Amino acid sequence: MSLARPAAGPRPRGAPLSGRSLIRAHVITYGCQMNEYDTHVIHSELVAGGHSLVDHPRDADLILLNTCAVRGKPVEKVVSLLGELRKERRGGRRLTIGLMGCLAQLEEGRTIAEKFDVDILVGPGAIPDVLPAIDAVARGEGRQRSLRFRDDLDKLVPPAPDALTGFLTIMRGCDHHCTYCIVPSTRGPEVSRPAELILREARAMHQAGVQEVVLLGQNVNSYGLGDPELPSFAELLRMVAGVGIPRVRFTTSHPMNFTSDIIDVIADEPNVCSYIHLPAQSGSDRVLRRMAREYRRERYLEIIREIRAKVPGVVISTDLIAGFPGETEEDFEQTLGLYDEARFDHAYMFVYSARPGTPSAERFDDLPKQVKVARLQRLIERQKHWALASNRTFVGRELRVLVKDLGRDGQYAVGHSDQNHTVLVPRDQLQRMGLARVRVTHATPHALYGDVPGARPSAVPLAMAS
Ligand code: SAM
Ligand code: SF4
């Protein structure tokens, strides 16, 4: 397989291409915010290698798929796109294709890559290997793969140009072994990045005008555990808050190490968002045990009570899995009961998806699909009920909203509050994207609507931000 415009003559692997744009590249991102951050790193690598980025895949010589493998659905999407790209290549299009991200790391991904003639296979721990791989393919050296976990966490990642939100990875990998989850296989063991580097990246974001930084990790509150040289997550959070970026968020937290000092920082530091995402997965101790989650229902509720007591107006969301193998009707009702007791403001709910190679897929029988889907439906109903109740309590209040997009119909500008609500504001009330004060006038289960107090319709069209 050759590139549309091959490199001129041999040069050292990975060496910069003397500032010339040799390849027009497009990266397609699936999955979580960690993948969005990884795509930013991939972009930086490509640009450092002298390649150019194009906005549309049809204009690209190189398409990289930064994949997710947590559930079966995103894998199906990747397979379908690879099928289309293979058809285009068979029709004569000269195109190099790379599979990156979590799927690339798995046997499943290798089989898919083989089937669809993927040129480059690079796992999430080996992102810097993508440049040498591109060069090698260009030299006609055939398919390239790198699936090692490279220790590249000491590298400073510059902020994305003109971004209002900056993603900042503080740790990679996961040391938990939830029986349903593929992440420990795809992202490897937990490694925390040096605190000084994190602070340098945060300061660079502040200088670049970033309005919101999101600290990322599979379990951010495990940051620094086991390394006496590193601060705890609570200490790190306080340090990042001190940098001065108007808004600091973090995700994802794990109930196991969600200690009181983290709650205290959220309560004390005005720029740390009063929004916490704390995945529960199930309300049944029997199911939590089979999932190998290290806490039980009562401990989980204890954390929720402490958060609500210390952080007034806090918004709490969670992740829940419907239809884990062996989940009985009674187990499921305990999850519904947990929802009512915790009064989650929002939830991300998933039907259990048996992922090849995970302990639950190997050891337990999957429940019938209609049982799982019916339970998900009941969870969604519960979610809508509590989300509406929670959102209504914000009507009449003034919130700080980071406005970054235009709604699909073009009538509204869309942003997120400090408590992570989706907030819609008539677009003609805003002069520019960024932080705005918004008075909430109306609530639905999914969003808040509001006005900018004292706003006069703007004649200047709003531009999109990142
Ligand atoms: N590390 C976080 C934690 O433990 O809470 C979550 C990270 S995981 C990538 C995101 C969510 O995907 C999980 O909280 C879980 O609800 C869901 N998930 C993971 N594996 C799943 C599976 N096999 N089937 C359905 N949902 C799954
Ligand atoms: Fe997956 Fe569990 Fe690790 Fe979260 S804690 S990434 S759910 S193994």
C-alpha cells in the first residue's frame, strides 16, 4: 500500500519532514474524553512531523481511526467505516488507513485490521510511534504496528489553538479489574504523570486563554497512589485550581478512593466545579461483588451524603449498567432504589455488552437482549424523572455558562454550566463564545433554557469555538 504523495527519498525514522506538508491527514475520534485528548496528541505529532490536517476525510491521504472498545456498538461503527473505506480503495482511491485507540490494542482489533487491510496499527500507549509508522508505510515497508506501552507521559502537550476547553491527562491506565471492562487490557496499568508537568500544561492553557480545564484519567482519584514523590489527587486538584483557569473539572472518579479531602477541595475552591461524576454501576451488593467493584451500596451512599452535605447545589451524575450477567429482577430493583436514594441529577446508562476476553464474558452467561433493553428503558424513565426534578430547581437562578457551540437549528447557542447542565441561550443575546451569566427560565429533563440578563440582540454573528 503506498501513500498518495510518498516521502521524497530515505530519511531517519520519525524525523521531521523539513516543515513541508507531505500527507493530508484526518483523525476520526470515537469514545471518551481521554480519546479526545489522545486525538489532540495525535494531531500535535502529525503537525510536528510536517503533515497537514484536513477537516474532511474525503480530502485526506491518511485517515486515522482513534477507536473505542468499551462496548460492542462503537466497534461495529468502526467496522462499518472500514468497510466503506475498503470499497473506496478498491474503487481506486489512494489512501492510507490507521487503526489507533483501544480497539487497536486488542486481538479483536488485530483481526479487524487484517480483514480490512489496515496499514497502521498503533495502540493507545504508543501514540508517538505513529509518525515512524507513517514514514515506513510511505517508504513501501508494508504494514506497521506498535502496541507497546511507551512511557511518553513526561512529554509536554501544548494547548490546542483557540480552545476554550483544555483536556489534561493526569494519569493513564487502570489497576482495577472490573470483570466487565476491557480498559485494563487496552490502556495498561495506572501511571501518574509528574505534577510539575501537569501544572506547566495548565499554566500554558491559562496563558492561551483556555476557560475550562478537564483533568482526565480512568480513575483520577488514584492519582499519585503508591508514589510518595507525587501529591495526592486532592492536593493536585488544589494546585491546578491555583493556576487561575476560571473553571476546573475532572473525570472519572472511582468510589474506592473518593476520600473526604477531595470533597473538601471542591467545597473550598471556587473555580473547581460543583459537579461530580461518580460511577455506581449497580445498586446491588451481589452484582457489585460479581463485577469486582471494591465498594458496596452503603459505602457508595455514604460518599453521596457527604458530598451533598459539604457542597451546596452540587450536581452528581453516575454510570449504571443494565442487565449484568446473573442480575435478577430484585438486583435490578436495588439499582432503581439506589437511584431514588442518591437522587442522581444525571446518569449515563448502558446495556451490558459482553466484551471478548473480559472475565464476565468468559465466565458468565449473558442475559437475553430483551431483558437487558427493557431494564435500560426503566432506568431511562427513572433518569428522566429525577433529571427534570433536579433541573427545575435551577429555574430562576443565574448560572455561569461556558458557551462553545451553536445548536442544530441555529436559533440557540449551547454551553455547559459549572454544574454541567446543557444550557441553551438565544444566539442573538450573545456577542461571543466563552463564559456568560445566564438566568434560567425553563427546564426539561435534558437541558436548561435561559436568557442573558440585560442582553440586547446582537448584530454580530456568533462564530463556533472549540
Ligand atoms: N473508570 C471509570 C469507573 O470505573 O467508574 C469508568 C470508565 S469506563 C471506560 C466508562 C463506563 O463504561 C463504565 O463506568 C461502565 O458503566 C461502562 N462500561 C464499561 N464496560 C462495559 C461493558 N462491558 N458493558 C456495558 N457498559 C460498560
Ligand atoms: Fe474499567 Fe473498572 Fe477500570 Fe473503570 S475502574 S476503567 S470500569 S476496570
